[in-house]
Amino acid sequence: MKIFIIIALVGLLVYLIARRFMLTNTGSASIVRAGQRQHFVVIDTSPQLIRRVTKSTLRTVGIGLLLLLVALVLGMKIKILWILIPLSLYLIGQFFVYTNHIKYTKDQRIYFNPETYEVLVDYIKDQPLSFNLMRDIVSVSEIKSVQKNRDTLFGYYKLRLKKDTVVIPYLIEQNESAMNRQFFTYLNENFKIEVESKLFPII
């Protein structure tokens, strides 16, 4: 009877994860007029990077679910296996970090003028925000995961402006385009960035 309850709980967890995954794959639409984007380039992630991160995260979550199932089923007889539960929950938790970062990446679009260093952030559910990378940033901090999820390090930059805050996930920085490099190189070379590590860097 206990085994059936365990299987039902694991099944429910898989269902919730799959449902969350489907919800985060909805597309996004820009609300900024084309005229406002002249001379701007998009600072964004790439489909290839998203696919790689997705596969990596799903493998990690799969291992976490397997360890959780082993710990719950065999832990009744071999108590030492209960130590696998915190590890399995950590691995499963990577999925929620992933969906959080994907959602945040899709809920905003960042436009950058490489000549004037003007930045326009186009939000899906809020008013667009504009600032100058050289003049308007008060401070920059960086929040990152304590370790990589396979070959992916989750984290984000927090740009504090005079009146607002802009958050940029690592998923955008990891896209190796020339404009992305120019944008993030400027941040790293011109600001003293405070770095903080978290177990789950949720935005």
C-alpha cells in the first residue's frame, strides 16, 4: 500500500513539472513600436541555447526523481538511503529555477544601441523602460547558483537604476553574439559587481 502511495506522489510531482513546463513555453509578443527600435539590436538568448538548457535540466530532474523514488521505496528497509532525499529534492528543484528564468527571459525583450549605449526594455505586462548603460546605472549585482547544472550555470544580473531595477538572466549573457558580448563586457569592466551565491537563484 505504501508503495502505491509513493508512486502516486511521484506521479503527481511529474504531472506538476510537466504542466509548469508547458506553461513556460508560451510565446511572447513585443509591444514597442518599430520606430522606437531603430538603431537598436536585440540582446537575447538563442533557440539553440534554450534547447540545450532544457535537455540538461530535464536530465537533472529525471535523476532527481529516480533518486527520490529509490530513497522512498528502499529507504523503508535501508534507512541510510534517506540521505538521498535532500539531494533528489535539490535536483528536482533545478526545474523550478529553469522555468523561472525562461519565463523571465520571455516576459521581457532588451534592445541595445551599441553606438549610444541606450537600452530599451520591452515588458509584456508592464510599461517599457529606457535607460543609458553609461549614465543611469547606480549599481550592479549578480546572483548565481552555487554550482552548475551540468554545463549550465543559472543566475542573473540585477541592474539598479535611479528609480527602477532591471533583471537580466544568465540565459541572455550565455548567447555568444557580438552585441551580447559588448553589452556584458561593458557591465563587467565598468562596475564593481557584488556577487551572491544561492542554492536556488529564483528571480
